[in-house]
Amino acid sequence: MDRFVAMKVFARVVESHSFVKAAESLHMAAPQVSRIVQALEAHLGARLLNRTTRSISVTDDGEAYYQRCIRVLAEVDEMEAELTHAKLNPKGRLKVNLPALVAKLVIIPALPEFFERYPDIEIEMGLSDRQVDIVEEGVDCVIRTGELEDSGLVARRLGNMRRVTCASPAYLEKYGEPKTIDDLREHIGVNYVSSNTGRVRSWDYVVDGRVETIDMRGMIAVNDVDAYVSCGLHGLGLLKTAIFPIARYLESGELKEVLTGYCSPPRAISIMYARNRHLPRKVRVFADWVQTLFANEPLMQTAAGAALSVDADAAKAA
């Protein structure tokens, strides 16, 4: 016996005061309705209805059971309605962590369109380059650049950003322009300190199919992309960075690309979230939206670009 169906049938009999009318409203045969109520009474070990040839009435046990039934049935209907609504209109607070520059230049300008599409989602945005423990810190998803650790998270590759070496005209006028990567040993670089390792990042270039790294000497090291670019604009050294944050300065001439004959491995950017068989829809729709957003941003894609879903514990970003 399906007890949930039996509860619905019993409640309908009580409300219609008739097996026949209950059967008609439920699109069932009257004998079937009668058998279901009898099976329910046998299961409960109590008489729920008094039956005569002309009418039925509810017993005291039947009245108490009926009151419980309608509360349970109402809760189930409400729960199903909420889940159906959530499928069409996901809602709730979404905690996201991502680099500040990506937030300011890509995500935030496009958020009005996201909120118009998903008005019931509220975003709490944390801005950081550091590795975040999603489970411990209660974060739903993160956007990260560079090499991914073996975290057991699911990662979607959003793109691969081309990286360039550049400098301000003032720097080049004072120190000259490097023509080969060997020339870099005679130059000054603005160094970038990784928020995860606390160490200065080396500069890398692909030479004859191999990656060569150089540790640049410099007068200043920073751990913020905005500050890093600002140092380059003010002539404090050469910059080695993804093209995305400096594209407008290259176009305006405030920065000039150098070493154009030497390429660097592109810098991957990915969105990551916990491996969950029942991934909350708010996370899924945000990840889908971000993937589409990045796919339409040329500066976030290279020839090696991909919009692939990969497991972070099996993937190493370029």
C-alpha cells in the first residue's frame, strides 16, 4: 500500500462525504477507493470511517488522522512547489571568491544582466588571489588563474590568457629595449609576490619547445595586480603579465610590448566548485553564465583556449 496515496484518498473521502464523489475527483473507481481506505484502516489498526448504506461519518480516530493528513499533504505540496520554482528560478545566497581584477573588469560589469535573469540569487563576493578551502570557508565556487592544485574539486576551464612583456616609454628611454631574453639579465623588472606561496614569481618563456625561467632583479615587489600594473606605468620596471589587465594601456601607448618574438605559456583561468552529485542549481547557473561570459571575451581566450570541464585533481592548467 502506498501510504501517501492512501492519505490523499482518505482525505478526499472525508471532504466529499462520499466514496463515489471522491473516486470521481481522483479519476478512480469507487470500489478501488473503498479498498484503499479499508487497507489504510487495517494498517493503522483503527476504524477511520463509520459506513451506512446512505452515508459515511468520520470517527474520532478518523478526525484526528484527517487533521494530520491535511497538514502533511499541504507540506508536501508546498515543498514540491518550492522545488519546481527553484528549478525555473534558482534562489539563495551564492558565495563566490575570485581575483579582484577579474571581478572588476569582467564579472561586475555583466552582473546586471545576470540579476535580471536570476533575480532570486544574491551574490556574496570575496576578492582574493589566495587558495580558498571551499568546504571550510563555506564558499560555493571560486575563479582562479594559473596552475590548479590537486584539490579534488571540479574545474571548468574558462580560457587561456596570452601573457606579454612590456614597459612604459619612460623606462625604455632610460634603460633601452630588451631584444632577447638574455638581455633581461641587464634589466629591472617589477616583481609579483604570489599570495599562495609568498614567493616572487619567476618569468618564463618558451624557447625551442622548452620553458626557460628567469628570476628578475627589481626595485619593488607587490602582491596586487592593480599595483603591479601601476608600477609599470610609472617606469619602475618591465612587466610580465596577462594581456587582459593592460590591453587598454598597450592601445593608448602608455605601455609598449617588448620581446614579441618570445612567447610565454598562456595563463589559464578556471571556475571551481565542490564535487557534488546534487549540485545546487544556483551554482550551476552561475558557472554556466560565467563560462559563456568568458567565451565572449577575446582577451580571455587564446588559440589554446578551451571551454572544457575537467577535474582539477587530474588537470594542470598551463
